[in-house]
Amino acid sequence: MEQFSVTGMSCAACSARVEKAVSAVPGVTSCSVSLLTNSMGVEGTATKEEIIKAVENAGYGAASKQTEKKKGSANASAEEALLEDKETPILKRRLIVSLIFLIPLMYVSMGHTMWNWPLPSYLATNPVALGLIQLLLTGFVMMVNQKFFISGFKSLIHKSPNMDTLVALGSAASFGYSTVVLFLMSHAQMQQDAVKAMSYMHEFYFESAAMILTLITVGKMLEARSKGKTTDALKSLMKLAPKTAVVIQNGQEIEVAIEEVNKGDVFVVRPGENIPVDGIILEGTTAVNESALTGESIPVDKEVGDNVSAATLNHSGFIKCEATRVGEDTTLSQIIQMVSDAAATKAPIAKIADKVSGVFVPTVIGIAILTIIVWLLAGYSIGFSLARGIAVLVISCPCALGLATPVAIMVGNGMGAKHGIMFKTAVSLEQAGKTEIVALDKTGTITSGEPKVTDILPAEGISENELLKMAYALEAKSEHPLARAILAKAEERELVAEEISDFKALPGNGLYGSLAGEKLSGGNLTFIEKNAEIPVALRQKAEVLAEEGKTPLFFSAGGKLIGIIAVADVIKEDSPRAVKELQNMGIKVVMLTGDNEKTAKAIGRQAGVDEVIAGVLPEGKESVIRALKKKGRTAMVGDGINDAPALTRADIGIAIGAGTDIAIDAADVVLMKSRLSDVPAAIRLSRATLRNIHENLFWAFIYNIIGIPLAAGVWYPIFHWKLNPMFGAAAMSLSSFCVVTNALRLNLFKMYDASKDKKIKTRKKKEEPIMERTMKVEGMMCPHCEAAVKGALEALSEVKEAVASHKEGTVVVSLNAEIANDVLKTTVEEKGYKVLEVK
């Protein structure tokens, strides 16, 4: 996506006009304009020059953000400059000057006329002089706020009227009518008709013209200030980027600008300093506070070979690192880019407001003209009729409609970024809250992904440490993942591994070697049974451990069993709570795993999931997600690398894991931490943002629905209600401010508080007829055989799911459509298994 900054936009009608103009350029596939950040995201093959020309032809200005960055700095500081609030100071100056002229104008026009406030006698008795003073003071206010007239009439010439057009027309009409009245007053005074001349004093609308401009400026300033706050989260991320780095050149430590650091450079970081770029530790150990990226305040221990990220804080040790990612490739830069891209995209809900905004201003101008004509035909004076038309122009607010969605999206996205939750687009932020099914990959998502020792069961006459010490000696030479769990436990207890001789590993069974002349063996039950007798009590305990999803490893020495060590990929501490929170939101939780049925169900019970789908190979996850999507909106949560096809297939792909290792491209939402509790938090934040958007849209629509008829004088014949154009302008100013302020309330939202969770109304899906076939299969011996049969069958488009059991020798096949039994039989037999029966 190519990003541009756009100048000259003042309301939703402007952004709609720019979007329409750029979308018409040949080669542009999508265009999204953000009024909030005055930015535009464009995808397609059109050149930058063509896009900029289209914007300029529409009456606005544009520049490529890449060009602007090159003019400044190459890092986040240039991006920060683009987000700097330049509008508020300008509007503040305009407001102060406007008030200097408005206060005496209001004194003369209303204070003296309505409440007899004192004026010099030569002015008090001369209505023409009073009129001229009002004309001059109003003229100064109009000059100060000339931008409304330039922008408004320029847009009118381009046949794309905007909010400035409404303000300019309302103010110009008030000023023009009042000027005509002043000439009539002068004529009456020249005719020496003092009574008639004085009667024209109540026909002046100079103060309305000036007050409209001043009040709209107040509203614009408040809006600009509030809009500036919505990008605070993004700006705070940018401020984290270090400006310098200490690199080693020719053996010397030299401080250089961050832009001068290249990939492969060696840099040093002292305690208390921020890490300048992403790198890998070459020397030293430390603890690093990664809260800037992940929101997690507890420092993470780092040693040689570990990755470190830019903007994280080095707490305790001196480290020497090699730069692996610099400039726009660092994790911090990618986060900033994601938040920025999300702001440049549009949520589907925003399209409603965009469609209304596109026709809003011309419709309002039409209503204003019709209002004037109707009141004139009804026999009312020109002044009364014009006041009603002007009130319609100045009360109507397309800005509130245009800002309703983007401000909430920006604040919601910023809130997520603070807590390590990245929504890549506005669409993903909106859609995440509508999730009905969450599919969780087991390894690394529900579990830690690293096997740990859970139980140590020594045989009679053997202590725990003796068993662990002998197992440690044997497993120290193994490369198996389960061996690492035993090594970690032994090192935790500070045991020393003795030297093993004649070591040999038998893949899939176990390993053996000699320790002090005695044969030592370790492995599964089948392997150890050949070397030692297994007591019934320990055999039963091993079966219980297996049912709990643990892997029992048997060890023998000198032909005697010395004990069992159970190893398991333990579930994360917060997984059961996260699953429960998802269920309390009305979301069905499904666990996907390649494990066998028994192990998978044991983990599933501990985590508390609703459904377990076992024996799923990485390539089979995509087809499972496809099937789940037929039952409801599905989110897939995985590590973002092996699960990439499933993440892409899901309605919402959520990548979970340490920030630098995430395959960002595959997912819609990126969780920087490895905590499953961030999944319900992301969904909760999405729901809160969507709720806020609905509130904003409701306010924006209802404001105009109530305000326009009131301004037009619809209720005047019944209740004698009429609206002074000045109050209309005040209401217009406050409407946008209220919408932005309501969006800022999201900053107070507690995304980890589950106490207010509500179940969503799920869509009723039409029940599909379930077709099943049961196959009797001979030759399946293990979970790998189950997976092979399952994968082969699920590759058939007619097969929805295949559940294989090597113990029962059956495969239960669920079908999407009819398929011949011979096809199923052939598919299984091609994998080397014999099909006895299909029914």
C-alpha cells in the first residue's frame, strides 16, 4: 500500500470526493482516505504522479509520504512529524483574532440594541453609523476566516460542495442580506425617515455572519485538538525509537546516528540504555524490559544467541550485539507501519457514512433553498425566511458522520498497540468482535511448546534424584525434544551427568548405554519390557499418566526397572482462564492438534475447550478451518508460521508469539506476547470499538435528523420554535467535538476485565445433512498411521472430516457430498493399508 498525505480536506464530503477521484484513475484497485489523519492509502499499479494529479484536479493537495520521509529523517521521527498537530495552533490564532473583533461587534449589535448598553451619543442616535461599524467588524472576522470561503467556493466550483461550502454560504448570505439592509437604511435616513431607518436595525444579521465563523472555528479547534489525541498511542510508539547507537568500528566504540547503522554492524548497549536496532546477542547476559513492544513489564532474561528488539530497555548487563534488522525492517518500525496502515484503511461500517456524506451537502443546500422559498410563499419577511435557510446551512454537519468511524478505529488501534495487540486493518478490528468460533493450535498456543518433566516415579529402593541422575546421564547424549525436558529438570536440581559409553539411540523406541559397566536403558513401555520387568503398580500409574496427556518414559539399570519420568507439553498458566473467558463471550472454542486422540482429549480437558480435533497435520488445518467457517465466523489462533494457510483461510487470523518471530503477513491480528489471554482481550477491544462506532453514528445521524427540521422552522407554526443561526453554528461545532470526545473514552476501556462480557447473538446456520461412512482398515499401528489415513481422505473435496483409530481399526468419514465407496477404499489402500469393509 502506497500512503499519501492529503491537504485541504475539511469534512467527510471532501474525503469522499478525493476517494472517488483517485478510484477513477486507471490502475487503482483500492483507495481509502482518512479524514482523521489526512492520509490516503492506495493499492494498484497507477504511478504516484497520476494519483497526485487526480487529487489536485479534485481541488485538494497530495504528497507521497515516502517523499516526505526522504526530505526529513529515514526513521520514525519523520513519520512522527507527519502526525504532528499543526492545525490547532493555527486555529487558535484565528480564534483569538476573531474574538478581538467579535466582542465589540456583539456589544454594538446585541448589547446596545437589545439591552440598551451605553454607546457614545453620536453613535446611539445614528443607525447607519452603527450599521457601518458592524459591517467593518464583520468584514475583519470574515477576512481572518477567509479559508472557509476559499475552500467552500472552490469546492462548489469543482461541483463537490463540502462543510466549508455550507459555512461560507450561510455566512455570506447573512453578510450580503445585512449589507442590502444597510443600503436601505441609508436611503431611509437620506429621506429623513428616522423611524423607518431605526426599524431596519432589527433586520441586521452581521453578528450572525461573524458568530457563525467564530463558533465553527471554536469547533474546528476542539476537534483538531481531540483528533491529535487519538494518534497519541502511535506518536508515543514513534518516540520510543532511539536516535543514536554505539557501534564498534576498527575496535573503537563510536556513537552514530541511527540511520547510519547497517545490517551486520556490531553495537554495544550498556545498562539503562535503549537497544537501537533489532539484533542478536554476541557477548554478555542481561534482562530486557520489552514493555514498549509487548506491554509486558516483567524483564526477560537474555543471553548469547537470543534476539533483542529496537526500543526495548537493557536493564542490567553490558551486551554486544550484531544488527539483524535496521531502519524500516525493525520490529518497532513494523508495528508503527501496521498501526499507520490500519488508520489508512476503512472499516465496512464506515461505508454507510461515506455514502451519506457524498450526497449530504448538496441535499442540505437544496433543503436550505426550499426552506427560504416555502417561508416566502407563506407570507413571511425576507429576513425571517433567510434566517431559516441560513440556520439549515450552518446546523448541518457532515463532519460528525465522517469522523464517527475513523476516530474510534484510531483510538482502538492505539489501545491495542499499547498492550501488544496489533490489528493490521480497520476491517480486522471491526470483524474480530463478531467471532463465533475460535480454533486454537495446541502447541505453543494452549501449551508452552516446550516439554517439561511433570512426574518422577522411582521404583522401590530408588530415590528421585538417583533416578533423575541416571536418566540425565543417558539423555544427555540424545537430541530428542523429550530429552531436553529431563536435562532442564536435572540442571534445575544442579545434578551432574556421568559419562555414558556404548551409547546408541533407536528412533521411535528408546536409547541405551553403559554406566560404570552396567547397562542403562530408557524409552517407551514396549522397549523397556524387553530389558526389565515392569511392576503392575507402576504399569497402572503409567496408564493414568498417558490418559492425562503425559508421555511416560521408562528407565532400567542392570535389567531392573528404576522408575518412570513423565514428560508433557504443559498448558500455559493463563490458557484455562482465556478459554473460559471466550466461552463466556458466547464463543465456541476448538483445539486443533496433530497428537493422538487420547493425549489431545487430556489437554483439551485441562484447557476446558468445547471440542478437540486430533490427528490434524499442518496441511490439514486449512481444511478443518474451511469446515468450521460453515458453522460460524471463525478465528484461527496459531504461531503464524506453520499455521499460515489456516490463518489465511480463517475469517480472522490471529498470530500469537514473541514479536520478532511472528510471520506478520499471514495474520489479520498480531499478538506480540505468547499469552492466550490476549485473544479474548482483542475480541473485547474490537466489540468495544464497534459499540463506540455505533454510538458515534447514532449521534451523528440523530443530530442531523433533529437539527435540520428545527432549523428549517418545521415546528414554528405549532410551537413557535425557531433557531437563531448563531445557535445552529454552535450546535454544529459541538457535534464533531462530541463524536471525537466519545471516541477518546475508549482510552479508559479495560480490555482485560471480563466482568462485563456478554454473549453475542450467533447467526442461525442452516443445518446441513450429515453423511457418514465407517471403514474397517487393517494395518494402522500408531498415531502416524492414523494421520496418514486422515490426511489422504481429507484431501478429497467430498470428505469433510476423517477420524481414524489404530486401536479399533476404524475410520469414520464425514462427507460434504456423495462419493463412491471404491474411491474411499482406493485412497486408503494407496497409502499401504488394507480396507476390509466400507459401510
